[in-house]
Amino acid sequence: MQLLNHLPLVTIDGKHQLHEAVVTDFLKLQQAAGKAGVSLDIASSYRSVERQLTIWNEKWDGLRPVLDRDGNQCDIALLDDQQKLQTILIWSALPGSSRHHWGTDVDVYDAPAIQDSAAALQLVPQEYESTGPCGRLKRWMDAHLEDYGFYCPFTGRADGVAFEPWHISHKAQASIFQSALTPSAMSELINSLEIHGKEIILQNLDWIYTRFMVN
């Protein structure tokens, strides 16, 4: 996709990158949370197509854990290519279709609460439930995200991407990239990549687009 070339990225917090059009609104969101006594910290922000390709290929080859919709680890060796494709897509986007490529989307968490819990951040829904370490953050975001132009795109469709309460998106800027994310653009990109499972991906691209790319 042409829009992914030469993104105007700005580094914040020393290591995370966001699209320049998103930075001001995100900092306002973060500051508002802080004033309410809630810590809103970045776990992941911009991610390149190349990085997503590595993640995808390692999952396809069984070198990274692959989880089912309930968060249970699957034995990838027991799945055929169609099942493998469907399972990986629950938690991982195809390279080129990840919203993290746009610099508009951020995975957030409550760093002090995670530290106090003495458990490493896993980015699983249980951490954002009312009794979880990020439960207070989730409640605050539910009430205030839209005030700063953000929303949660992955609400847990039964047949699509799993529920990701940590994933927030800048609605106005992300919509520009979403409009350019077409099946034909994805087909061209997938054909250009050294992606594992390419044949089954291309065979199912229209289905993938409808279920996993339109949010």
C-alpha cells in the first residue's frame, strides 16, 4: 500500500512511534488519564510490515505460540493449512493489514498495576477485566476514549479478530488507511512477500478481508 511508504512517524516515550497526526491527541488522552489517577502506558505502537512478516512466519512454522479464541495454545502441527490460517488470524494480522503499520494504533496497559501484580504483561483479556491489573484503565477508557478521538476496534466478533481491550485506534487517521486497505491492494502485497502459507492466504483473501480487516 502506497500510504505505508514514508510514514511521518514521531517517537514518544523514547522508543514508541506514532503517526504525527495522532501524537497530540494521544498525549492529551494519556495526560487526562494521569490526572484521573490512571496510568496509560504504551506496550506496542508502530510495527513495520517486515516485523509483522517475521511474526507471521514464525507462527506458521510453530516457532511462536499460536492461541485459539479462548487463549489456549494450539499444537500447530495438528492443523491443516486452512485451520492454521484461521487460527493464526484470530490474534495476528496478515503482514500489510495490521493496524499497527499505520502508526494510528496503540496497545496500552497500566504499567504500575502490572508491576504491583508481580506478573509479566501478557496482553490477554483477563488482565483488563474488572478484577485484573488493567481493569481500572479499561473502565476509564470505556468512558473517555471517544472524547480524544480514539476507540477500540477489536470488540470480539465471534468469527473475526479476538477481543483486544488493550488495542486503541485514532478513529479519524486510521479511517484514511482503512479506506486504502482493499483486497486488490492486499493481493498485490502478499504476492510480493516471502510469506509462509501464501497459496492458502491468496485463495481465502476475500474471506480474510471481510472477517479480519474491516473494523
